[in-house]
Amino acid sequence: MRNERVLVTGGGSGIGRAVALACAHRGAKLAVVDTDAEAAADVASSAIAAGAPRAVGLWCDVSSESSVSKAYDRASEAIGVPSRIFANAGIEVNAQLHEFEPESWRRVLDVNLVGTFLTCREGLRRLVETASPGSIVCTSSPSAFVGFAGGGNSAYAASKGGVSAFVRAAALDYAPLGIRVNAVVPGATDTPMLVTGATEEERATGRDQIRIAARTQIPLGRLARAAEIAAAVVWLLSDESSYVTGSNLVCDGGLMAKSANTF
Ligand code: NAP
């Protein structure tokens, strides 16, 4: 990854942050994109400290066409045209379907699915223009493949099902140009998105509801660390995975392999 130009959306927190820092550690140049501009700038500074020759933090709302386009322009000025792209920004809103506000439902689709489309489109435009190969990784979820036991997950599941289907279609279109498109499917991962509502003490002692559930319900008996998901993403972004395209790489501690039923 040395001197490779990497753009990460949702790079200010959680999985995106871990991927940015793992790429920096391997000597890549980073554009860290997030709606939290301060967090993006902090991660960019940490990336430099971790070994990135260049890094920039940029405010961007991935659901806005002009915002994504501007972020790519600024990223290209700062680090060169990104050729390794992690389309990762996402949100989760849960509600029973009959009570879901259309505005919230659309927002989930706008950020998770349209945001993935816009991030990939702007990246692909620049790669096609410069006839450059590249690697794109999008963040899906087990919700794309199985029902979420917690319920109320229709918008999120629809958005991530869309992302997993999207990478297959995009992979076929761009394989002839040497641009690979894959998804990572993280299981329950210890990030601010997942561990909401727990007190500091509960988090520190592992006594919050989500960790208790993880111990009994996830075959590996725990949540993923963001760095474990990042290791898979860095592999997909790098040439180490040069024969992999159109895939959904599952990193879920065995979650999807397990049926809740005995039969
Ligand atoms: P996270 O810690 O909440 O990080 C997500 C980052 O994306 C936040 O910094 C957030 O900024 C940013 N963001 C939100 N909306 C955005 C937008 N419109 N444009 C640009 N940035 C935006 O969550 P995470 O767990 O790392 O999630 C990353 C991805 O993994 C998401 O796509 C999520 O669906 C997926 N995922 C997570 C898990 C899990 O268990 N954690 C499992 C499977 C899949 P703000 O803080 O300002 O909102």
C-alpha cells in the first residue's frame, strides 16, 4: 500500500477510522472523509503519525452529489486521484415498518445506498478518465443476507442488501478496466454505531447488553474489534487480493453460519 492513494468515507470513526489508520501504517496516502469534520481531521493527523506520507481530513455528506464531487476534487489535490476507495459511511435507524417515517427510511437509503453509489461513481469517473486500475470496497452487513433478530431493521437491511447486489453488478462492469469492486460484511463490531446507550462503566467492564449478547450468540463469543474488520478491508483494497472481485467477504465471527434453531 506504500504511496497508494486511499479515500475512506465515514473515516472519522469506527471501522472507517481503523481502515484509515491501517492503510497509514502501511505507508498509504489518505483522504479521510466524514460529516464530522473535526473527527476526520483528527484521523488525518493520526494517519500522519502512523506513517502516511500525506493525509487530509475532509467534510463531506456522501448522500449529496456536489459534496462528494468536491471531496474528490480536494482529495485529488491533496494526495492525487484516489485509486483505493472504501465506501463505508453508514447510519442505522430502526423502527417497526408500520411506524417508520418515510423521511427516516429515505435517509437510511440515501446515506447507505445512494452514498455508496455516489462515492463509487465519482471515484470511477476519475479512474476511467486516467485509465487507472483500482480497488473499491463497500461496507455491507449481515442484514443484507439474514434477518436481524433485534427487529425493526427494514430500512437498514434494504440499504445493505442493495450494497451487496451493487458490488456484483459494478464488479462486472469494471473488471475489463482492472478495477475491482467488493464488499466487506462486518459482523457486530465494537464501534459507536453498535454500542449505543451503554454507560462508560458498562463498556469498560464488558457488562453492556450488546457484549452480554455477543458472548452467548456469536460463535466466536465476542464482538469484532474495528481493527479486525480493517485487516480484511486492507486486504481487499490492496493487490494481495488481485483475483477477487464481485465478492462479499464475511467477517462476522461465525454469526451467519449459525442458525438460531436446533433443527
Ligand atoms: P460509526 O462509528 O458510527 O462510523 C460511521 C461514520 O460515518 C461516523 O463518523 C459518521 O459521522 C459518518 N457518517 C454518517 N453519515 C455520513 C454521511 N452522510 N456522510 C459521510 N459520513 C457519514 O459506525 P461504524 O460501525 O464504523 O460503521 C461503518 C460502516 O459499517 C457503516 O456502513 C455500517 O452500516 C457498517 N456496519 C457496522 C457494523 C457494526 O456492528 N458496527 C456491522 C456491519 C456493518 P457522524 O458521527 O457525524 O454521524
